[in-house]
Amino acid sequence: MAFTKLKTTQNQFLVNYLRGTGVELTAAQAEATFSIKNLRARVAELRQAGFRVNSRVNYRGAASYSISARLQNGSRAKIAV
């Protein structure tokens, strides 16, 4: 699924895909499945936008990311990315 054909930004896609679902995504999975080359940068942008992004390092040393349903201030409101 290349993002040249989608009508959403990578950040909007990640919020819709990960927020409140409990799904985790690694950089390798993001690149192979969704053609997101720099997941770490997208995560930094989402944190700056107010999302509570959880990160976890697995036994291989790869970070996986998920997005909480709540924002950094505790609200569950929808915000534009």
C-alpha cells in the first residue's frame, strides 16, 4: 500500500490505524506494509501534536509503537493531525 494512492497523510493514517486499538507497529512493519520509511519521525510529530504514543523495545532491540486512546492531557477528544 503506497501512500501515493492514499488521500490521507502518514500521520493521519497512523492515528486511525493505531489510536486506541492496542495494535503495535515496528519500523520494519511500517516500511514493509505501509511504505512509511521513517516511523520514528512520524511518532515524534504525533507526540508533538499531543498524542500519547507508547513505545516498547522487544527482545531483539526493535521499538514498537502504539497510540493510546487518550491524549497527553487525558482527553479522548479527536484532534486534527
